[in-house]
Amino acid sequence: MVLENLFYTESHEWLKIDGDEAVIGITDYAQHELGDIVYVELPDVGDEVTKDDALGSIEAVKAVEDIISPVSGEVLEINEALEDSPEIINKSAFEDGWLIKVKLTEKDELDDLLDAAAYKKLIEE
């Protein structure tokens, strides 16, 4: 499943933009490839994240993967429900399984992201 109103990265993160804020998560494709997610490490509120750097990690039964920040900004909120129930990402990657909310510091970084059609093409290859 790929939602039309989001931005995507080649490393399988998604972003939902609302003004100068972005909600970031991993895609349905990514959670499916990882399998059962057992732990999520996220930054703290107030931390700065930098485009193309790891903002945290996701541990699944199969592997541990870095979560790559698609944009730069300040962490406004983290999804605290994931601390006790990381499997929410498997059940609801685009809704309840969001990871962090960020205040964007470089809005032009959005130009480097994929739209839904480009992301669909990427995961079909």
C-alpha cells in the first residue's frame, strides 16, 4: 500500500507535511520486509535530526535497521505508544505507527523526496 498524499524516500520512510511540520514513519513495504517489529529506538523531543542521518533504529525478528531522516529539523513529538507496543507499526504503518513529528528547518529538502508514483515504481523493481 502506498498513500497518495505523502512523500517517500528510497530508504522507505514516509512524510506527511502540515505547514512547517512533518510526521515521519516507515512505509508499509518496509514493515512487511522487516517482519515482526520488537523494538524501536527514537530520538528525544528537542533533539535535532539531519537529512540522510540515522534518527533512530527499528529492531525486528529478522534484522536491525537504521531509520534515515528524510529531512532536517527539531523533534517536536515522538510516538510514545511504540515504547510498549512497537508492533503497532506492523499493524498500522501509516496511521498509528508514525514515529516522530519534526519542525522543518530546510523546506527545500522536500524537493529531493519521491511522490507516490515514484515510490510505487521503486518498490515494484
